[in-house]
Amino acid sequence: MISPEMKATRTIPKAPQKRFVFLLLNEFTMMSFSNALEPLRLANRIAERTLYTWALVGEGGEIATCSNGVSFKLDMGLEDVGKDDIIMVCGGINVQRSSTKGVLAWLRKEARRGITIGGLCTGAHCLAKAGLLSGKKATIHWENQDGFFEEFEDVNLTKSVFVIDGNRITTAGGTASLDLMLKLIATDHGNDLANNVADLLIYSSIRTDQDVQRLSIPTRIGVRHPKLSQVILLMEKNIEDPISPAELADIVGMSTRQLERLFRRYLNRSPKRYYMELRLSKARNLLMQTDMSVINVALACGFASPSHFSKCYRSHYNTTPYRERGSQGTTNFGKLSI
């Protein structure tokens, strides 16, 4: 049942139908995909006419299986699409393995035709691998940012929920796909239609490309202390060249002893220990998501020697960096994605 308020959107001017072509990579994330598709269906329902159509494509043209094991019947393989179509690459776990030569060649060919191409979740990695994000602003799920930044230095990586840079589009995954599609619907047919779609989805806080992916530090750690938040932000921004506790304390205007007490009280660990955990977390991401050598991972995370890095890593994760790399392989970019 469409409410009277929603019926008013039926007066939107006639416009050509727009088709989205969803390229479903193997082990793509269903949440990112469904949050991109459903707003299109609801826009059609509210308008009581077909504003959007879509097609599911993939290598082989038969079946694509997402990360939760559900399979989708594809409409076609990697064939030419319409010049006004929008391609959305739906990524998920093991995106390196799914970014095959055939997929990359198809994306490059369509890009040469001037077609708009986007990446949902880790789909941005596939676009970057194809060379389609060079010199562009882009985003990717926050768990995959460390590996992406190291591999694609020519991409201007942001922490936004989604980015539209010319005819390239990227999202961080999850509900960010919904924010993106509401933005595109608003651009095509006005804010009223986009807002009505959001209402049907019980989505009351539409984000823009100015919003960042992660919760604020106070929300994440469950503590609202401005100086503690400031110190943690400094730590997160200085992983490769760690700042000493004394320097951190001086920057925020307190003594080292006060800083120690602050961390003990709210986080039950010393500043040094908390900082070490941040560095090791990034190291683990790089080991799992890139083919960087263990030595380079150590350096990127502020360790002066591989032996010290290995010792700290084993103490925290009960395994060595070498064994972690061996057990995970180097094709698991996106392993941590939702």
C-alpha cells in the first residue's frame, strides 16, 4: 500500500529508463548487493512505472554464489552492455581470486566505451586492479583499507561511505550501498522519491559522501573522554612511525603518569600496550590482504626488525607472521569483509 504522500512522487517527469548491470564476483557480499538492488525496485513501485531495470552478469553467464552460500542465476555473461548502462561490480571475500583476467579485460573494454562503472564493498579492488581508479577518489570497506592503500598508491583513498568521482563510483559495503543508491535516485528523480524509498526501508538517517564509515572513537571504545580520544586518533594516524607515550602525553597537555592512569582506568591496559595492539592489527590485515613481504609489513607497522615483529606477533596471536601468511595465502584480500 502506497501512502498519499508517496503518490505525489508519481508526478516526476518522464525520463529514459536506466539499467544497472550488476557484475557478481564469486563470493560477493549479499548485503551490499541487496542494498543496491532493493532501492531500485522500490523506486519503480512508488512511481508506478519502470524507472530502473537491472541485469545480473558474471563470468560464465550461469550461476554466481555469494559469501553466505546463496546462488543467483545470471542473465548473461561478460557481453557488451548498453552505452548508458551503469556497471556495478559486487565484491566480497577473496576478491583477488575473483578478479580474473577475463573480468579485468571486460571492465577495461567497457571503460574504454565511456561507461560508468562502480564497485560495491571490495569491488573497488577489482576496479583498481583493472586500472580504472588511477588518479580517482575512491573508498573501500575500512577493514580492507590497509591492504588497498599499500597496493594502489595512485588511488586517492578516502574513508567515506561512498564516493562518486566522474564516471567511477565506489562504496564501503554493507548499508553504504543503500546510501549511494538513494543519492543516485535523488539525482535522477528528485529528493522526494529518494526519501520515500528510504521511508519504505525504515531508513531514517541517510548518509552522504561526506560521512565516514566507522563510528567515532568515543562510540567505538565506549568512553567519552576528549583527551583519550585525541591520543587514540594520534596513534591510529601514526602506525608506521609510532609516537612515544611521553610525546603523546605532551601533545594533549598531560603528564606521562596521567596518560597511563587514563588508559588503565578506561581501557584496562597501558598506552604502550594499546598502541602495540593497533599496530599488530594493521600488520595482520596486511599479511592477509597483500603480498607484501613480512619485512615490509614489519616496517609499515613501526617495527625496526623482523625478529621483534615476529616476537610481538606471536605473543598476541599465538602464531608467527610467516605461519599466518602461509595459512591464509596471499589471495585473501577481503577475507575480513562483511
